[in-house]
Amino acid sequence: MPAFPKAVLFDLGNTVLKMDEVNMLRAFSRVFELCKNPRGVSFFKCGFIGKEIGEMLDKEASASQHEFPIRAFVELFCDRTGMTFDMPYPELEMEIWKAMHAFSPEPGVREVLAELTAHNVPMGVVSNAAFSTEVLQWEMTKHDILKPFQFVISSADCIFRKPHPEIFRAAAARLGFDPKDIWFVGDVFDWDIAGSHKVGMQSVWYNPKKNAQPKAEKNTAPFWREIRNWNEFLTA
């Protein structure tokens, strides 16, 4: 019999749901279709401005470990271009998400979630995302994979992004468990594994792509457990 954890937190993208496509051009084209453009700014010029703002926000988010939600991008973009939108922001956010992303469940993850559910293991999702929790939940519902989880935390709504300790602490508090009793599973070592370890969680590196061990950790005893597929999660 495998030793079941008391509680588990999962990263979302490329851990629970495989990110099959991120199409920025299609997303931007959808924004251009939906906007009012009183200044007649060209598609090319809008693309240049959007790329500049996106890169700036990504750089700031990485440096500060604070998330800049897609709303911040939209507002800065509108300020720079004079564009406006008639639809409520949540609808616009969803249109951007649908145009940008394509996902599918990671192979074997459904079976793991079913096994954990059968043993009454509480679970949650913690995702670095510029999109809201509601959008992430919509995507998970689309793939019939939301139900096993007690909650989903998007960094867009939490302010902090992994590896900041506060987003992990917030998730532990929602589960109602001490961090040391929680397994955290994710695919990005610097965000998911190092971040969860820092607050005392038991880190599980989901590494199906066989990424190299981080150089800084090569000469030290690993503080994580590595799995290459979901079949190893409860057996390795």
C-alpha cells in the first residue's frame, strides 16, 4: 500500500493540465477585433506596444515576485493606444484566455486525483497566472478536472507569485494543515520546488521532460522527490 499524504497542493500548467499551445498572435488579434479604435492605431503598432508592455510586466513580476494581472496589461494598453472595450472586463479576460491557450490533462493525472479523492486527501491548486481564479476554474471544468480540488489560487488574485512564501502559506491555511504535512507537486523547479521547500512543504518535482537538476543543487542532498510520470506519484 502506498503512503498517502495528509494533503496535496498542485501547480496547474504542465502539472495537472498540459499546456498544448500559447498563441499570443491569436489572442492579440481577438483583442483587436473586440476593441474600439478611435485613433486608428494600426495592428502592427498595437502589436509592438502590446509586446513592450508584456515584456515589461513579465520582467517586473519576476523581479518582485508580485503578479501583474491581465487587467493591468489591458489598462496600460488602452492608455497607450486610446482603445476601449464595450464588454465587461471579466468577459474580455475570458475572450483573451480562449484565444491564447489550449490545454489537455497530463497523462495519468486523473487516476492520481481519483486515488487521492478515494482516500479523502484534501487538495488544492496554486498557479502562477496573470488570469483570474475564475478563468482557471473555467478551464479545469472544461476538462472535467476541477471537482477533486477544494480550491484554486491564481497569483493574479493573490498578489504574490511563486516562489514567494506567502502564496504557499495562503494555500496551506486554506487546506488547514501545517506546511510540513503538505506535498507540493510542480514542474518548475525554481518556482514550485524551491518555493514550497522554503516554507517547509514536502516537494515533489514533476519532471516528465527530464530537465537537468539545477546546478546549485548538484552537490547537495536533494530536498525534493522527482517523478517522471504520474504513475510514480504514489509508488516512487
